[in-house]
Amino acid sequence: MSAPATGTKVDMRVQLGPLELKNPVTTASGTFGYGTEYRQLYDPTHLGGVFLKALTMAPRPGNKPWRIYETPSGMLNSIGLQNVGIEEFFAKKEPFCRELAAKGTAVFANLAAQTVEEFQQLVERLEETDCIAAYELNVSCPNVKRGGCQFGTDPALLRELVSSVRPGTKRPLIVKLAPQVTDIAAMARVSVEAGADIISLINTFPAMAIDAEKRRPILATVTGGLSGPAVKPIALRMVHAVRQAVDVPIVGMGGIMTWKDAAEFLLAGASAVAVGTANFVHPPSPLEILAGLEEYCRRHGFARVSELTGALELP
Amino acid sequence: MNAPRTTNPIEQESAAPVLSNRHFIGKVVEAEEVAPEIWIHGYRLPEVARHAQPGQFVHLRLNDGTAPLLRRPFSILDVYPGEGVARILFKVVGTGTRILAGKRPGETVDVLAPLGTSFRVPENVRRLVLVAGGIGMVPLYFLSRELSAARPGIEIDYWFGARSGQEVYLLEDLRQWCRRVEAVTEDGSAGHKGRVPDHASEWRDADMIAACGPIAMLRAVQDVTADWPVPVHAALESFMGCGLGACLGCVLDTVDGFERVCTEGPVFDLRRLRLEVST
């Protein structure tokens, strides 16, 4: 570790397996659409990467309202994987993904499916475009009746899924882990053994909110997924646990609101971070986090942001 | 305040900090409790004042911390482009609005605005009936004010429904630009006793209906105007995440599937909505 002089540029590039990101700040799937929605506020090509809203083969209407609700320092959502489907993605959304990729912002396709075959079909179809850097297997959505987190909570199913998708692409496979398991490190190990190149975590926690006056659940689906600062300490612990268990790079997420939160995730073992709920609260968050991380590195004498990964000093 | 502002009460200041063309920090220039727990706030937001249309909303961050976490959407009450001021009217209903009500002139607010769709009133509309329920009066106040100024001769009837007379306000303002202003309260403490849709027979010669209020009221308006040959539009609300169309959290069900209140709305053709009173 060499201490750069004040004002010296910090090298913000990070390596995610075979991928080089221009910086470690990405936006989490489902919180950033397909990148276009935030263009009215800033240029998303400043980001290291964008995780696209989940894609399924056929369009999905999603769940009935109400779909979101605020909880203490957090929020519940139950969108239900509403998305345009793969054909509409190619027709309407893919062009902007190409723009992102051309400017060096990695585009990660988040794939959701009810069967192994559908995951395979999604990969096969997306191999047709060169703008996708890697596939994130969404085995952890808590808000759909079938598929969803069943792959992410059963080690045997997870192994079968990852090893079945693996031969279909040379691109990196990212497995997005569900937090509602007894041993998240074991799920990471299974993923890597079956061929995953990168682990991302955590998805939202299954959770619920109740309207006592009406004696009814708030969300139409009764339960939803909890995100935001409320889950951050749990997410940090899980990133730390997965870091101990596997050697592949980690994309850490869960309640990251500030550069300080992001630094904590990198120290716990993540190579990159994903900003989720903060996009709703303060849209410029990812850019401010990026600037804050750079300043943090300068202040602590890190010439490269990648030196932060796992640099936690344990007692 | 009882009359539209004709003079400039605000000192000219430097432009509000602009984070992007939709994201601003605005100074509070007016904070007045116009009825119990009902507040008008004026914010210095020149860009919003210049561009906002009736029906659009501001998505407001309540504080810098994590509780409350999400922004809250507030319908715009009116704008003063000359002074660079946009105003909202809100009711204190929970933690977030309680914090907002505590803001005083000189403090700042962080807004994404103006967001969403606005009321489109066809040129041939000569007589417009507005149907407001409670805090739903806000976008219709803006609409009636703008239209009366932009289209001299248009006849606007404003029906304001509420639970009691304490929840009926700004009638004197409305009377300045509406042909007719009628209050309807459930307890009869102001205006007519009953509910606004009870008076639908008096709306029959309207060229257009615009409504905003509780889902039950909108359902009643839907039912009563189902076969009327005029446009019936409404501004809706929902729990909201990003306000920008990305999170898909604020959808309502329509005849064409789920649509986002923040992007396809908040103003919808009321006949297209599948409203469930339970939500």
C-alpha cells in the first residue's frame, strides 16, 4: 500500500472475476429500471455498472397494489418481477444498454425464471447481444409464488440450476443470494462449486407490515421484501461470512446510503457494491458514494480502491 | 391566505441550488396552517414554478436521516412563476407530514419536481365540474385557478366534499375564479349534508369532470358518470418509491394492466381505472 499525495488520483477500477469495472459503484436490480429512468437526473455512464430490472421470457404484469410500504429505516416491496419480457427488452431497452456498455459501464442482466429451462432460454437469447457483461441469476426474489427464492434457499436446486446454466455462456455468472437461509456461506459455496464466478448479496428479506386498525396486511401479497438501512448490519455480516467461505468476487448490497456504508461493504469483503433503496431516497447517491469512496481512499492512503476489499482488521 | 398573491412578498434571492433539471433544494418562504392540521407551504423553486402543471406533484425528502426514509409525494397547489414560488397544501397524517409541518421559513426542502402527468382539458370544454374529496382539493384548486386565467369565460363548478366543516378551506379563493363553489360535509357542519356524489344530478351539463379524493369517492364518481358522454379524469395517489418510474411500486390497476401513478399518472382517465375500495 502506497500513500498517494493529496490530490493524486485514486485508481477506482476494480476487478470482478474476468470483468474490469471502471469503479466499484453499481445500482441494484429493480431499483434502477433499465437505466433510462434516471437519465433525467444524471448520466448513468458514470457508474461502474448497472444491474437491470429482472427479465423473464414472457412479460409479467407483477403483483396487485399496494406494492410498497415504508418501515423503520427501511421499506417493503412486492413488485412481483413486473417486466417487459425478453422480446420487448430487445426492442425498447437494449439500445440504451448498448450505450452504457459503449461508455464502459458494465450492464448486468438479472434473470428470473420458474424453471431451469427458462433460465437457460434467457441466457441463450441474451447471448445475441454483446452489451451484457454478466448474468445475475435471481434465485432470491421473495415476491413470486413459483421460482423466486426456492432456488436460492435449497442447496440442491441451486446447484442444479447453476450447473445447468453454466455451459450456456462464457460470460460470468453471478448468483444473487437470498438472506433467509441458515448458512449463507454454504449457499455461496454451492454456487461457486456449480460454476458461479461472482456472488452478489443480499436480496431483500421476506417481511410484512400490518394495518392494525383495518386488521389487514398492508401489501396485497401479504408479505414483501425488506430493504434499506434496516438490513445493512445483517448484510454486512453476510458479506463477511461469504468472504471467508469462497474466493470469488462479491458484489455487496443491503441498505447502502452513503460512501461510508459502501466502504464498510468493501472492507467486509466486497469487490463492488450495489446501491438500491438509496436511489429512491436521493437519486444522486451512487455518484456521491463514488466521490466519497475516492476521498476515503485518499485520506487513508489507498492508491487503489480495490485495496479496500477485505481490508478489515479483525481482532 | 385568502386571496391570490398580486404583490411579491419574497425578496429576490439567488436561484435555488439545482441538482439536475428535476432535483432542487428550495427555501421555505411560506408556512401557514390554514385549518387544523392543514398546512400550506410555499417553496422557492423557480424551475418548478415555471413548468409545473395542475395535477403534477413534488416528491419531497423530509429529512437527511433514514427515518422517515422514502420521499413523500405532494400535489402542487399553485405556482407563482414571477416570484419563483411553488406551493403545496398537505394534511398532517403521520410522522412524515408532522416533520414537514415543523419546517419554518428559511429552512430548505429537497424536491424532485415537477413529476407526473397533468390534467388535459380539451379546448371545447365550456363547463367544467370539479369533484374534490378532502385533501384531494389540491390539484383541482390548481386546475381551476390556471384554467380560469387561461380561458376567460369557462364556467367552473367546484364541489368540495369533506367529513366536517373544519376540513373545508380556501373556499374564498375558489369563489374568485369558480362560477359556483359548493361544500358538502358528512356531518352537515358546512354546506350541504351528505357526500359529494349525491349531487351528481347537478353536474349533468358539464363538458368534463375532473376529480380527486378518496378511492370510495372516485368509485362513486365512476359509477354515476359511467354512461356520460364527457371526459372524466382523476388524479390518484399511491404509496410511492422513486417517483421517477423505475421502481414500479406505485402502480394502480387499469383496463390495460398496471400503470404507474408517478409516470402514467397521477392524472388518469377515471374510466380506465379498476379501483378497489379496500386498497
